[in-house]
Amino acid sequence: MAQYADIVEIVAPGEAAGGSRVDITVRIKNKHSSTIGIMAGGALEYGVSPWPGITFPDLSANVDGGITRSFSGYFTMSDKRVIIHAYSYYYGSDGYWHFDDEMTKTINLTEEIESEFGSIAIISYQRR
Amino acid sequence: MGAVYLPSQFGVIFLPLANVQVKPGDKLRITCRYSHIGQADSQPLYAAIGNEGWAGFDEVLHGSKTISMPEDASWNYHEEYVDITITTAISAGFYDLYAKIGGTFPKVISPSLLDVVEVMAETPESEFGEISITDYAKV
């Protein structure tokens, strides 16, 4: 349960092709009554260690009390199913970022069909 | 006369095909329609003139070229052609046609079209038989 920076939603596709760029949005709500600094973070779980990170071009923002802000990020899809771990942090009066909330979402690997031929027929022939 | 049955959104289309006459030095352009699904690919398109028999297709002349097909998320039809050069290696007569995609192990093979190619005898070289005077007048 988040104290201040509550992750409301991870917006991401249900599946993606291996090697493709996956764009995600993490929506974080400021549960505090006044403006605080909120930061987004994320990591990818798919069997490698340490977990690769998610790039958020705009990591942090000052968010007014009660407002939900969207943080856009992206990563390159692995060749396996990926579990996104999104994290939120708030900026404390002590001058440090404090971990606050976590949410996960699974992205399945798009199944690629190999090249396959069904039929062929000669439809015309002519002297050249 | 040959004919081909093509699948379409209305069922099956019967497409009658007339015979074609060729002679050494000509090229025969064979256009094929094929269906494809899946990743983009490159494969040889191969067509042959010969004789369909109980033991298979006895090829006399053939042509091939590499064709590229795009990624198809669902079954899609594409058309491509391949040329066969008619040489003196084939003698006069009626022949059959077939086409396939793939190399040694074909991905797909077309039905054979029977007796659709008539190879004509090579035109003889210039030759003179006789000459005679048919008229004479003052000019």
C-alpha cells in the first residue's frame, strides 16, 4: 500500500515481438494533500540477473495533491515473456527519494509464424 | 486447351487457358499466383516445360528466379512470373507446364497444365529452289 506515490496503472501492450520497442506508461497518483516530488522507475524480469531497467526520459515531476501523473517509458522486448516491475518513489523532507509502491504487468512474446505457402497455380503463359 | 481452378472470395474460378505456340529463340513467360502466410521470405520460383507422366514430370526446359514475399499476417495471394528460354534442346510437339516454389525440397507445387505449349519446328535457314524468267519488256 503506497504512502504517497500510488501506482494506479501500467499501460502496456499484452504482447510484443522480440527485439521490438515497447512503450509503456506508468500512472502514479499523489495521495498527499500537497505537492510532492514523485519519481517513476522500472525493471524487467525474464530470467536474467540483474534485471534490466526501463528507460523513463522524464523520471520525476512535482505532482499536485490528489493528481495522477503519467510517466512514459520504453524498453526493448526480450525473446521471452517479460514481467514489468514498475516502482514509485516520493521525495522526502529529508532530501532523499523513498521507495513507495510497486506494480507488475506481464507482456507475452508475440508468436511469429514462419513463412508458409498454401498453393500455387499457373494463371497465364505467353510468348515474349 | 488447359485450364486452372483458382480460389476466390466467390468460391472457385475456372480459368480456361489457350495453347501457346513457341519456337527456339522465344521466351515463355509463366505467371503464377501463390498464397503465403508468415514471415517475409525469399524463395526460388521455378517453372518447367515437359511431359507429365505416371512417374512424375519429365522436364525438358526450365527457368527460375528468386522472388521475395513480404510478411503476411494472414493468408495472402501474390503473383509473380518466371521466363523459360526456348532452345533447340526441345523438339517440336505439344508439352505440359508446371511451377513450384522452393529449391530441392519444394514448398508448394502447382497442378500441371497439359498440352498447353506447342513447340514449332525451327524455321529453316534461307534457301533457294529454282528461278525462271517470267517476263521481259523494254524500259
